[in-house]
Amino acid sequence: MSPWDPKKPHNDLLPLPPKGEVETVAVLKLAIEARAALAALNQATLSMTNPSVLINAIPLLEAQASSEVENIVTTTDELFMHAQDESSANPATREALRYRTALFEGFESVTSRGIVTTNTAREVCSIIKMHTMDLRSGNGTFIGNPDTQTAVYTPPEGYGVIDAKLGDWELFVNSSAGYDPLVRMAIAHYQFEAIHPFEDGNGRTGRVLNVLMLVAAGLLSQPVLYLSRYIIGNKNDYYKKLLAVTADEAWTDWILYMLEGVRQTSISTLKKIDAIRTLQGIMKLEMSQAISGGGHVGLLDVLFEQPYCRISNVMEVCGVSRPTATNWLNALKDNNVLVDVKVGRERLFINTRYMQLLVEDESPASESSESTQEEKLF
């Protein structure tokens, strides 16, 4: 095998599994901690009175963060405002919403098939890019600075080469022997990004596949792992550790990085679940005081499932007339439980405290989310 050269197609990318021992004592110790945190998150999600609250919210936050890794920037408010109708959304918001759609579609596919395949990757990438994506067949793809034509990594070239390497990736992902599922996910994520099978959308597709691999492994019952939050907060490390595997076979540091991401984001989401439950209790009391006569069964669920709530949402879920739904929402607005905004011809009623809860501590803590073209390696 010739030495790796960042300017030449990396057709010598080694098949999986990696050579040598990667499940070191440190890796296994952190894998146990990450598995425990993920299991607690999964159980907490299943035990929620209305899991749809989390299932609706976390994929949108994941979509925002994963898109931001690719410098596609939208706001949480924009995403939730247009989550039910993207017709008037800006291009960045629509692109992030397609990530959410790809995650849900991929989840349904993996739930029914029980495995993650190369077709899963194609389907996910096609939804993200909004047209059918096949494997790269042309030459000249590189990762680096397009202005200076400086390459820091050049992925494999040739349709047959890419197809074979992706087939090997699929076999590794679905192998029942060997690695802890979290370690397997970390290894497979590197390999997918190194293969770089599509002309565009590889980063976002790979991050959707991370969640789907954990679903297929039975570690997640719903796509509620917000792993891209950790990646955007440690963006430079993400790219540097990916490249270090290619350059130096530095598997241990890369796997530890990904395991810590699972551990941190699982714990963070668990805290959000506790905060959601507390806020629901407070708002339930406020609603009973603001709305005379009671009878608003299901209204609390609507306001958390759709924090940018339309009158039609209340009508549909609660089975009430438009005047009744409007009266309920106006009463909550008048009592400062909700605020309202006009979007086009519609009024949206916003559960502002819930929105604040969702984005608390979401700003990257450890380093800037900005990355130069040279640093953006995959």
C-alpha cells in the first residue's frame, strides 16, 4: 500500500474492521458510561406521558445543528414556525427541514427492515438533496479550500471502487459479532465520511446514519439522540480527529470523541425531559386558571407537540370548533401563558417558555462553531 497523499484519491482506504485493537480499556470504560446514559434517555423517552413532545422537538434541533456543521444556518424559531408548512420558509430553513424528513424516513425504513444498508444511505441523501443521489462517478472531488485548490483529503474515485467500499461498510455495520454498538457506530461513521460516496450531502447523511445505526442496534426506540449538538460545539476536533484516523490510524482518539458525544448529549436530553415535565405541570395549573369551564382535554399536549401552535391544531387534536379553539388560545395569551404572532394570514400562538427550554445551553461551549474551508475536512 502506498503512503497516503491528501492530493491523491484514497483508493487504498482500508476495509473494516480496523487493524489492531481499538477497544482499549479507556474506550470500553467510556462505552459503558455512554451506553448507560443512552439507555436512561431511551427509558425516559418511553416513560413520557406523551413522547411525541420529544419526538417532534429533538429531530428539529438535530436538523438545525447538523445543517450548521455544513454552514447552513437557520434559527430554532424559524424551524418550529415552519415545521408544519415550509412554503414561506427561507432556503436554509427548508434545507434543514429536509434533514428532519430524512431522519424520520430513515427511521421508518430501519424500523421495518432492522438493518442499515447502502440503500438507506442513498435514500437519506436523496431526501436531503431533494433529488435522486447515486454514487460518485466523476473525478476531481477533494476536500479542502476550493479557492486555492488546496486539498486536505481526496476520497476514493471510481464508481466500482466506491460501491465496493460502501458494500464493505454495510457488512461491518450489520455484523452481529465483535464491537460494542457505540464503538461500531463511531468506526462506521469515520468510514462513511472517508468514502464520501455522494457528490454532496455526505456529512448530513452520515450524521443521520449515526442515529439509525443505534436504532437498528436496539439502543434507541425513537430518533431522539441530539448528537450534532456535540459536534457543532466541538467542530474543529471533529474534523481533526477524522483526518487523524486517515493519516495516523488514530482510532482510539476518534472513538473516544464519539463516545463522549453520545454520553454528553444523552445526559443533556435527560435534563430537558425533566425540565419539560416541570413546565408541563406549571402550565397545566395556569391553563385551569385562565380557561373557564374546563374541557380543554388535549390542549396541553398540543402546545408542547407544536410550540408554534395554529388554531387548526387545537381544533384537530381537541375536537372543538374554531371559536372554542380561538377562545382558549386567546385566554392563554391574555394571561401571558402564550404569545402570538402573525405569519401571513395565520396567527401562531407560541409556547415561549418551552422554546427557551429547548435551546438552553445550546451555544457551543468548548470552541467556536466557525470553521475555515481548510478545517472542513469531510
